[in-house]
Amino acid sequence: MMLIPFKTRTMKNRFNVVKLILDVVREGGESLKNGDVLIISGKFIAMSEGRTVRLGSVTPSDEAKRIAKILDMEESLAELVLQESDEVYSGVPGFALAIKDGIIGPNAGIDRSNVFPGYAILYPKEPFKKAEEIMSELRGSTGAKVGVVISDSRLMPTRRGTTGVAIGVAGVLPVKDERGREDLFGNKLRYTQRAIADDLCSAAQLLMGEADESVPIVLARYAPQGNEPSPWIITDTHVSKESVAVKPEECIYMRGLTHKPEGLHPR
């Protein structure tokens, strides 16, 4: 497996993300090939869509003021969280724990890093649709059957630091179902499904970084030494949010934290 990073200049206004991808790939001495997957920063996509908001221009609602007081947040940020999230669950000082596009995280993915001072940057609008548009244009321009994954960073429960998560996918199967397969000892797997798109994001995150690396695009390419199959599957099948997300009541963490079985006491 190869990971090829592509640096770009700092972008401050809307731009054509497909043209920029094609330009930086060519300038990097590469060309897209069948089976390649492009992992693209969600913040980079959001910037191309003009999804930045000056916090001083946001008028907070009464509900935002109430949440801001409870969670010790800026009222304008609380208002953006209400506007962007599918549901606000809870929070800690400075952060609202919210679900956005099937992902639970702080402040519905709204970030104040890698954006102009005094501004916030939101998630891309309809990231799965955007990934499909980018994939279709890249395939049409190059003739290569590629996949596209839009990535963001996330915090894992009880873990320190960020890792990668896919917020939009097209052209590559995001989850590999291992249920029914046997492990090394002949036991049949009952629950295991591999989050391939998230794994690709975590791998790319090593090169993208979180600060001033200026690497919003990473190309993943599988180049086996023998006849080993690729760890991901390129597809023409439409990929939706439901392909990667589970409902809160189906999530082991959410169920475990909100529905304590009778008689079970922490030890």
C-alpha cells in the first residue's frame, strides 16, 4: 500500500476542487490509476464550498443562549451547533456533544482551526453527494476508476488524540462485512465489520496532520508484490450515510452509556 501526499497553497475563497486535484496530482508527477482512492480533507472541501462563517455575524437564539450558559460556550458557536447538528445529546464546558451526518462528536464537527481568526468552518454540505460528484468528474476526466473519501478528524471514547473518520464516500465500499468468516482458530465471526473508509482516513491522517502541513489530499494506491487482493473494493454502487452509520440506539457505546441494565453496578 502506498500513500502519496499532495500539498496545496492556502485557499481563502471558493474554488474548483476537482480542477485543483487534477493540477496537484499532475504537478506531483503522478496520474490517477484504476483502483486508486483519493482521501480529501473535509475542511478543504468545506473551504471550496465557502462553508466558513464569521462568528460575529451569527445571531444566537434563546435556545443557543441557554446552551451557551450551561456549557460555558460562545453564544454564536452554540447557535451554529444548533443549526448544523441533527441532535444535541449532552456536553462538557466548551463543547456540545452532538450528532451530525451519523457521527457523534464535539460541536457537530464545527472547527475554529485552519480557518481565518474570528471564523468557524462547518462540515461540507451533503458530503456523500459531494464525494460522488468529485468521483464522477475525476473518472470522466481521467478514465481511471477511482474512489473518493472525504475525511475529518475525530476523538475516540477514552482515547487521547485524534484519528480519522470518513464523512463522505463514493466509488469504494466503505465497510467490509466479515461476519460468517472463520478466525485463526476456526471460530465464526459474528459481529465483525471492518470500517475500510475510516481506516483509509486514519492512514491518510498521518500525512495530512492537524496544523500547518498543507496536505489536504492523499492518494492511496495498492501495489501488491504477488496476487493478494486489494484491501478495498472499487465500486459503481451508490454509497450513502446509512452505509457507514448506525442509529444511536444500535451503537454499543451510546446504548451502554444511556441504558444501564438493572442490577449492574460500576466496579
